[in-house]
Amino acid sequence: MADVPVTQGGWLTGWDPENEDAWNKGGHRVARRNLILSVLSEHVGFSVWTLWSVLVLFMSPDIGLGFNPGQKFLLVATPTVVGALLRLPYSYAVTRFGGRNWTVFATGILLVPTLLAVYFVQRPGTPLWVFLVIGALAGVGGGNFASSMTNITAFYPQRHQGWALGLNAGGGNLGVAAVQLIGLAVISVAGNTHPSYVAAVYLPLIVVIALLSAWKMDNVDAVRTEPGAQREAARDRDTWWISLLYVGTFGSFIGYGFAFGLVLQNEFGASPQEAVGYTFLGPLLGSFTRPLGGWLADRVGGARVTFWNFLGMGLGTAVLIAAARLNSFGVFIAGFTALFVLSGLGNGSTYKMIPAVFAKKAEAEVTSGRDASGAFARARRLSGAVIAIAGAIGALGGAAINLAFKLSYTDGSGSGTPAFLFFLTYYVLCLAVVHGVFLRHEQTQDKSTADAAKETSRV
């Protein structure tokens, strides 16, 4: 870090964000610059990824596209699945090609599904399979999250990672609300027969952000990992416990983000304008609360924040079930908005758990006699790999939510209550995992530390 800033297009060598002296002398400015551009790229990636959550609300016989609810839920689930599957290779690509280089590519490729959406979404009679292919291509926007988070993890010291990762992810998550606000603006100004305008807005933004990333971002050698990091992380059981929790937080956020408008149309008969008018608020608030979740986790512990968060999500889901049975539109909107807020908090706190868990393992290795630098370097390497794995599995949770709604609304009952009961059961499972696996382990460690301190004081 002593050599920063570097020449444009070069690699930062010897980058060590834990070196406080180098960090204060200029390292923090380099990290902040890369964080800002990473947020912009991830933001537009999320918008393209969730573009079809808005476009399906326009699809009606009025524009020659009369698909049924099951087909629409399938369409919004398709980019979710593809985005989830791309997260592992996208995370690896950063370690292979560099953060700057991959961000430029990952942003630029968003032009493909966006241009196709502009061309086909207003062509009457276009078959469903064409939209499924375009939706699958839009899944590349979901991969941006993993590469961005892996890259930013290498730029920030462990003490700031909860805030930095929360801000990075929260700024990206805002893309969900942004595309819905653009949809609302298009309906308000041009009516509900011009969905191509929504996609067209993103064409110049993609070009500008790709060019800015090429100009101002850096590749950093610290993000390079030895081959097999993801395989090594996959052998650690904490990877899978954290992934299960992230299905409950991020899977809820992105799944509800895709499905909310369709749920309002099917549950309450909302018009496209009404649906879009309400759907942006939840993702907007959930995006802002993600950095808050990371900030709280930095101070009181990721497991504690995540536990109380899942308790709140369970209560919020119970409110939705009651509102659906009472046919109360206002209570339903309030309950869904609360779920978005809580899922955002949980996203930040759960991701903060990743570096914290592996840092504790490194501390234990040092206590047992292992070299400190090697132990903490391994912890950072595994943290980046777990971020990719958990991100991929969490996004698959979003697809599961959309498929649950598809089954729920096409089983003849016309209600989303069966899906909500399934979600409630999952949140209870997550509560048990946080308490049984992480909080109990923390309490055991705290007791051991206190006992050791007592023994030392007696001596």
C-alpha cells in the first residue's frame, strides 16, 4: 500500500488494508473510489436482473401479450435462477482477471439482455419461450453482486467490512427499487402500453458506468486466491449454515422484489399502475437498511442481529397471512414493507458473520501456535469464497419464493397463504440455526474467555 496511487490500469501490489498507517495515509481513499464505482456497477446490474419484475406487470392483451399468472411467475423466476448460478463463476473471475477488468466486462455485457428487452417486449404475439431466453440472459446482472462483493472484501480491513459490504450491497439492492420507480414513471407519463421505455433508460447508464470503471477502478493483487478456495470453503460446515441463513434474508429480499407486484395483482386485483406504485417502497427501504444491518453487526455481533431479525420476519409473515385472510390491502402492504426492511437488515448482518466467523477461527489457530499472518490470510481467502457460495445459494432462495407463489396461486385457491406458511416455517428454522450454531458457540467462547481471565487473576 505504500505505492498507492498506482498508474491507471495497473495492479495494486502488496495491498494490506489491515496496515493502519498505510490505510490512513491514502489507502482509504483508494478503497472508497473503488467502492463507489463498484456500487454503481452492481446497482445497474440489479436493475437489469430485476427488470422483468416490472415488465411482466405491463404484459396484457392490450399489447398482445396475455400470459397467465403461472407463466408470469415462471418468467420472473428465470433470471433469479440464472443470476444465482452465475455468482460462483463471477466471484472466481475477479480473482482471475482482477476487479477492475471484470467490472468493465460484467457491466458492458448488460447491454445484451437490455437491448433484447427493448426490441421484443412490445412485439404482439411473441411466444413465452423468447421472453424466458431474454430473462435468462438478464440473469447476468445477478452475477455482478458476487464479483463486486468479493472485490470489495479485499479493499477494506476487517473492522470496516460490515459497513463497506453493507454499503456496497445496499447500493446494488437499490437497483430493485430504481427499476420499479422507472416503471412507475413510464406508466404515469406514457401509460401502460410502453414497457420498452423502462428498459431503454438503462442503455446509456450501462455505457457510462462501464467507461467510468475502466478509467478509475483498480485491480488489486490481494483479491487473487490460490486455486481451490471455493472447494476448501465448501468443506467447512459454517459455509452451509451461513448459506442457509442467507436464503432466508437475501432470498426473501430478491424473491419478494421480483414477486411483489404480481402478488398484489393476484391477491387484490391491483392494476399495473397500482402494483408498480407500491412495489418500489419495500425494496427501497430494504436497500437502505442493509448497511444498517452491517453497522449494527459491527457493534453487537452479526449472530445477535440476525437472530432478532428472523424473529421479526416471522412476525411480519404472520401479519401477511392475517391480512390476506381479512382481505386488508393496507395491512398487507405494511406487512410486506416490514419484511423488506427486515430482510435488508438481515442481509447486512448475515454477510458480516462471514469474515467474523473465519477471523475467530484464525484467532484460534494462532492461539494453538500457527503463524498469525498465514492464519489470517487464509481467513480472508475463505471469507471471499464463502461470500460467493452464500450469495449464489441465497439468490436461489429468491427463485424458490417465486416458484412457491406460482404453485400457491395456480392450485385453485387463488391465495398466497400456502406460500406464506412455507416462508414462516423456514424463518423458524433459521432462528433455530442462529441460536443453536452461532449464538451458543459465542456464549461458550465468552465463558471460556471469562474463566481464563479468572484463572489469570488468581495467579
